[in-house]
Amino acid sequence: MSEMPGLGNLSRVIDSVVKDKGIDRQIVVTALEQAILAAAKKKIGTYREIEAQYNEEIGEVELFEFRKVVENVEDDELEVSVDEAKKLDPEAQIGDDVGMKISLGDFGRIAAQTAKQVIIQKIRDAERDIIFNEYKDRVGEVVHGIVRRFEKGDIIVDIGRTEAVLPRREQVPRESYRPGDRVRAYILDVNRAAKGPQVILSRATPKLVERLFEVEVPEMAEGIVQIVQIAREPGARTKIAVTSKDSSVDPVGACVGMKGSRVQAVVQELRGEKIDIIVHDPEVARFAVNALAPAEVLKVFVDEDDKTLQILVADDQLSLAIGRRGQNVRLASQLLGWKIDMKSESEFAAEQQRAKADLGAIEGISPVAIELLYLEGYRSVEEVADMPIEELQKIEGIEAEMAQKILDGAKARVKWKKENPEPVAPPPATEPAQPAATESKPS
């Protein structure tokens, strides 16, 4: 559109824009009217009263200038005589406003270019609004896209109607892409930006794993099997806790699928990321046992106040329970939302022995009282000495008289330990290096 006369018969132009850009017809028509109006005012003056109207029948934008009907014309740009007004409208009277059609051919190249720019901007704004409104309601979906380019570590992905960004922070460390590669990602957010709506993608969010399972597992789509919690270290390992509303449906089996087909489809999409599927349990101790699989747990001690679990495993299971670089126990802790203190059987036995020996040093304490204190979480004589007498009396099996006796004995023992500190053992002596023996050869 280089000149204004080229705007004639706009129906086909409007239809093309509506079809190609998916923009509402009225938005395009309004943009054209405003564009022509802006061009006209720039040419003949903003102070003049001008209107632009699109004529559907002839496919053109028509311009009308309104002038006030007066008996004696003093300003011929704003006023019109009664005689001239009656030629346009036989019923025109003094004081009326009469519209006079302006020929588009009166405007030059500059005015036409202004109109073109306004139209382009209006169409661009409308496209942005359409894209924003479309994708803001799709947050939480998984979309397919094609990698187009890279910008400062971010990956720009073509997802159809627009280009989305996969930020460096939302990428999986071990994954790499080249332009033209297909990628599947989770729509994390949609922001309004100066250059247009910005769709933010993620490959690292745990929600991606959840959505992939919803696609592969029909029981999830039906609402029978649900993912209760997810803990993920992107690219390495994910633990998901599942439950079933139907007792006849095994939630783990539903997620794994026949011969592991369902879980393998998710693993393949995540490029080999390991996935542990466990049964959720409302009882935290049993949930912890499930979460630490494949390691076998011997005992779980629950501290409700500090939300801490002390977990005991066999000596040969400790490394398996902790996992490579602490990954297994770390993910289990995230899944539970509790701190986990992992101990091997031998470590636990040694700590138990030390604690009971320290408690046993309280004068007059019985073996039963030692066991009761230990089971309540007391691990040293100092802990007992610092507790109010009321707390000791609450322990089932310890009466008021015994509690007072234990507290007095604990305080006396702490005082004695302060007065008789244990000597610090010297570091082990190192023997001077001996010269290497040499074998003498007979002369």
C-alpha cells in the first residue's frame, strides 16, 4: 500500500488479513478507519472535524468532514453557508452540522504511508492480544515445538502461533539441542512484554513428568489414579508418589504398564531420566519406607515436633538408601517434606550404647528408667538435666518421686563432668620413616 488511492476495494485485503492472521474482522475495519482518519488529519489539520467510515458495499473507507451551517461564512474550513448545505441536505438548517465527503485522492504519499503504518501497528497489537489470550489459558499444558535459534543460553522454540522461550534455568543440564530439533515442553507462564507475549517453557519442572504420565496412563485421565507428590532432579532421577481411588486398581502397576511400556514412554521422553514410582501412604513412617526404595528399612523413628525421621537400615543397605551423591535420600526427603537422618545398624547400635551408658551414669537410675528415657528421645545426661521436672513426670512409667531423683542425679552428674573434664587424647605418634632395606650382593 504505497499510495492512498491503492486502498480502493479493501474487502479482499480485509478478508485476507482476517483469514491469515485470525483477527476479528471488526478489529481490522476499525484499524483501517483510524488509519485513514490519522492520515487525513495530518494532511488537512487536526482541528477540523473529520470522520472515517468503511463502506461495505463499495469496499472503501470514506471520509466525511463536518461543517456548521451558518448564515454568513467567516471560516470556510469550519463553516458552510445555508445554500451550500441545502445542496448536500435539503433539510439542513442554521446551526446543524453537515457532512461533506472528502476524496481520498486528495492525499499524498506521506499521508498514505502514515495510514499504512497505523494499520500494521493495529494488526500487530491485535495479533499480540490474540496470542496472549490463547496461551494464558494454556499454562500447565505440554506443547510440541521446533528449536529455531539460541539467545544468550535460552532456546527459542516455534510452537505454532508464536515463538516461545526455554530459559537456561528451565533446561535439563544433560540435554542439548540443535536448530530443527523437535522438543516437548511444559508451558510454565505467559507474560506481556514490549515485543509481544512471551511464552515461557520448562523441561525441568516436576509438572512436566506429571503431565507426561497423564498422557500415558488412562487411569489418571479418568481420575482413578492420582499423583500425590513429585520430587525431581532434572535429567537424573524422579520419585513420584501415587494413590488409587479404586482398591482394585494398583496405582504403581497402572503407571508402569504392561512390561513397563507406560513408564518407559515417559523415560524416553525425558531422555533416560530414572523414575521411581511408589505408593503414597498418609502414615509418614510407612511413606518413608516406600520412598527410600529400593533400599530396605529396618526401623523409622518419628519426631513430630521437628518433622525429622531417624531411619535405620542394615549395614549393607546404607549406601543404597543414601544413593549416589545422596540422591536417593535427598529425593525421599523432598517427597515427604521431612528431614531424614539416615543411620546404619552398626552406627545406631554404637550410638544407642553410648547414649544408654551416659544416661546410666546418673546415680540411682534403674535400667527400666534408662530405657524409658531413651525411648522418649533423651540421648545424654545434659539433655535430662535441662528438662523441667514436669516433662519427666509426663513419661509413662516414671513417677513424680523417681522423676525428681533422676533430675537431681542428672544435674549432679553434669556438675561432676564439668569439674572433671576428660583428658584430650594426644594424636597418635608417627614413627620415623626407616630407610628401605637393601639387599647386598656377594662380591
